[in-house]
Amino acid sequence: MSVNRGDVALVRFPHTAGTPGKKRPVVVVQANVYNARLRHVVVAEITKNLSEANDPAHLLIDVSTQDGQATGLLQNSLVSCVLLASVNADRIDPVIGKLSAALLTQLDECLKAALEVP
């Protein structure tokens, strides 16, 4: 399956203990040039647990907004830029939505905070 940076899809996100984990929404954070060339895709976990909403490494998706509705998510959620994984592109379910340009810009800032990139 071909995906693009900012796509929101469902994938079995690997658990930190090495077990397969559960199917959950993710956002593709890898650059499109690599999405086209590689069989693995770097994704960030999306969670409905909003307890880290004020953390700069987390992006709040408010589904009451037009940008939030475009993600395909059903409830307010956080993109966690501290929970990244590389997954096989064949394991990604069809895309359910996409981050807007404004949300992608905010995602970049969250990734910078999580990775301490200036």
C-alpha cells in the first residue's frame, strides 16, 4: 500500500515489550520520498488518552474542527511524537483521513520537541 506523510490509517502498533500490540490509528511521519522507496513506514501513535495534551511532543486533534474531521478520527485524540514505530507498509490498513497543512506544521514542531531537533 502506498501512503503519504500526514495520512491517518489503522495499523497494529507494536507494543514496547515487543509483542504485536493492538490495532490503533497512526499518522505517517516519514517523508514521501522514503514512503515511495522503502517497504517500511515510520508512524506516530494516535491515542484517545488526552492526559498529555499540554506536552509539546503531542499534537491535539480536535474532531469538532474542520481539520480534525479531515483526519477520520471519531473522537478528540493526541498524536504522540514520543511513540514512533517503523511498520511494514503491507500491514497498514486503508487510509481513513489526512492531516491538514496546518496540522502537519504543528506535527513538525511536536517531532522537533520529542527528538530535541532545533
